[in-house]
Amino acid sequence: MTFKAQIATRALGMAVALSGLAAMPQSAGAQQALSADEAKSIAEEAAIYGLPMVMNYSVMYQFAIDKNSSQYKAPFNQIKNEAHLASPKDTAIVTPNSDTIYSFIWMDLRAEPLVVCVPEIEKSRYFSVQLINLYTYNFDYIGSRTTGNGAGCYAIAGPHWSGDTPYGIEKVLRSSTEFGFTIYRTQVFGPSDLEKAKGVQAGYTVSTLSEHTKTTAPTTAPAVDWMKFDTDSAKKDPLSYLAFILKFAPATGDAEPEQPLRDKFARIGLEAGKPYPSTGLPDDVKAAIAEGLKAGAQKVEAKKANVGQVVNGWQISQGLFGDRAMLKDDYLTRAAAALVGLYGNDSAEAFYPLTRKDANGKDLDGSKSNYTLTFPAGKLPPVNAFWSVTMYDGKTQLLIENSIDRYLVNSPMLPDLHKNDDGSLTLYIQKEEPTDSQAKVNWLPAPDGPIYMVMRLYWPAKAALDGDWQPPGVSPAN
């Protein structure tokens, strides 16, 4: 998932983007009642509010709109199965998981609902279908945890559709935005299982509701004059992107409480579907808006560094990802979550301890030290599905090249890993391949520099969510 221009879905890139501002025309006075301090405050709110939405749009543009993008997947309302596990070549989404193979649908829900159908899947294989709207809220799920592994068809409806649940549809799932993103994760037990996992993917289908029910299709939604996304434009004019995106995110339904915020944004010329700025702005207000954007980006970075609590060097937070009701319109947390890892799952679906520190609080750095991570006997991560520990480059939060093409260690690998005499399991974290035979089998290759590690617990057990189980710390090797 490589960006030719390294488009700023990467966390730091998008944070920087929000500190920029395009040149704006002067005005004769439509905003005379707006002080510079007020403009700065509103712009700061807009920066925090808009960061994940602009990140999301950049993925949408590359995956479904720009056919020349190296990341292009498929047109809207068509499924794209990625029949490979993530590798260092995949850079569109930070902290990609390499436990599952992905399928994607970018959904256009303006004309009618979309119907996604899943096949019967063996009970031992975890899968999930994550439904995300333009706000980056996870508005619903299909999969092992929520609907089980049986076959079924589900309708996904946009904000303007009304109707009863059609015959043959298990449930209607509601998006509050006119476009949305669907991410399928299908567990792969190991390289030898990849073909079977592809067979599961082949059973996923998508159609419009009229195609599914064999009825007359409604009037086609009008074509969209898409706003081109590139890094330079995002740096110069982030609020123009936000204004464009809001056109497809009406303040209705569960988003109705946003209307006062939209009214506030309009005071700095930010209005849904209108060119930004929609009104002229005096020079002092323009300068204040630029300051506000920078302040908002800084707040998000600070929040990202301090989410949750630190346990044995691992940063643990619940409630970073979810639907609007769960996040309670906490836009700062929503933005920080996007920088931590865009499209993260709800805690009930996947629990994510992450770290850049060893057990002593010192920065992990593969160029300076080797490390170990030991799970005591009987203390492996408690899950209903499976767990993994994935290694990333600390600078980019992307997977790293290594001599054995191993980017993680996970529970399906347990039969092939060596356990210590006391039943504990030690992972050896270092840039060079170990010479010791046991360490070589349990090697998790590290970068030649800063380290970022993410532990994933899919369908975590109660002990993980309640804090009864805690991840062990990463220790410098003797």
C-alpha cells in the first residue's frame, strides 16, 4: 500500500499538514465581529476535529478515486481482496497488521444501501468486517464476535435512506455519512494457510440493494467533482479539505449535535461543501487561524503521547476507537487515535498495548541494544481469537525489511516456538539474526534505530479488558 508521493496519512505528515494554511482573499468586513482570539480558538477546534477526517479522505482518494495511485483498489461499491499479508511495501496506513489478509470496500451510500454478504466460515477462523464512516467512527461490525461465523447478508444504509429491513437481510446497519469504508480482516494461521484464507475471501460479496433484491434501481447519485489530494495541498490548505468532506457528512441523525460546532466553524469561513474560505477574512484573522491550526496539531500530538496508562512500559488505552456514542464526541481523543493508528478497532474487537519504551522507561532502539520480551508460564495474552506482537520502524510506524520476512510473532506460531524450561516464552528482539538456535526460532527482527511495537489481542478476553492481565515489559538483553 505504497504512496508514490508518501501522502500524509502518516501521522506526523498529517499533523504538519494541519499547521499550514493557504493564502486567503481579504475581505471587506463579513467577519468584522470575529476577533483574532476567537478565530484562533475556532481554528484550533477545527484542526483537532478535522485531522482524522482529512487522513481518512487521503486513503479514500487513493483507494477508490485516483486510478493512477499505486494504492488504488477498486471503484466505489466494489470489493477488493488483498490476497497477501502486509509487508514493508504497504505504507498507505500506519501500523498495518500482518496477522490477517484484508478486503476493502469504499461505499457510496447516496443512492441506496449496499448489501454485503459473508459465507459460512469455520468456527476456528476469526474474521471481522469493520464499518467506518467519514468521521472515522466505527459505526458497526459484522464478524466472529458480533454476528458469528454463519453465512448472512447485511444492508448498509446512508443517512438519507428510510425503509424496512428487506427480505433476506439479517440487519440494516446505519452510516451517518454518505460515504464509508469497510475493512474485512480474515485470519491466516500461517503461510501454508494462505490459500484457504483466500477461499474465504472469495466468498465475500457486495451488491447494491436493488441488485440484491432484483428490483428497479433508484436514480443514480450525481457525479462528484473530487478534490485532488496531495501532501502539498494538505499542508497549505487543510480546511478546504475539511469543508469538502463535510458536504457528505450531514449534521443529522446521530450527528445532529454537531450543528452548533458547524455554526462555529462557519464564523471562520468553514462551511460544508463551500470553497474555503466561504467568506472573506481580514489579515489579523487569517494569521490567527494559522496559529490556531498549529496549536490544534500540537494538542493532538501531546494527547497521542499521553493516552491511557503505562503498564510495564506499554501504553494501554481503551476507548480510543469506537462509535460516536462511545467516544462522546471527544474530538481530541478521536484525532490522537488516528495518529496512533488510523482505523483502529473498538477495544471489544481488538485490544492494543503499544510501546516505544523498555520496562525501565528508556527508549527502545535497535541500533543501541538487543531486547527480550518474556511471557511467564500461563500468562500469554488472554483472547477469544488470537494475539500477536508486531514490530515497526519507530520513525514511520511501518513494517521493516528483514532477512527472514518476519514482521510479527503471533499465537498461531506457538507450536513452532521454543518455550523455556519453566514454561515461559521469550521473544528475542534485535536487528541482527541471533546465533543461538532457540533465540533464532523466537526472533522478532528489529529496525536499526527507534522501535515501535504493537501487541494485538483479537476479541480480547475479559481479563485483558479488566486489567487482570498485564503485558510484560521489554527488557534489555544481557
